[in-house]
Amino acid sequence: MIFKVYYQESKVRNPKREDTHSLYIEADNEAEAMSTVEANTEYNVEYLEPLEGNALEYEQKGANYKLTEF
């Protein structure tokens, strides 16, 4: 399953909506996706959104869609 991960680049600073970034990751479940991101980055993960069906197709058509591999 593909997950869209919303994150802040720093765990130290207070989160600001304007500084929220996203990446896409493939994992079997939400727990695996979260642990993979936490193990390989210093990001402050805000939200994991599972993508499937029309939502996934829409994201794949976007210019910023790139599956992140660690």
C-alpha cells in the first residue's frame, strides 16, 4: 500500500502548516510506514494517509509524486 506522509523537517521547532512537506512511501501497513520513516529520518511525522483507488491515481498524476525508498 502507498502512504502519503505529512511531516515537518525538525522535531525541535513548533509545527507550522506552511512548513509541512510530504513524501510517498510503500509499506504493508501504517505501523511499518511510520517505523520506516522514523528509522531513516529526523522528521516529525504529522500524519500518514493511506492512498488507494482514485486518490492514488490523482496523486500519481501530480508533478511532485515520487516514491521514496530508504
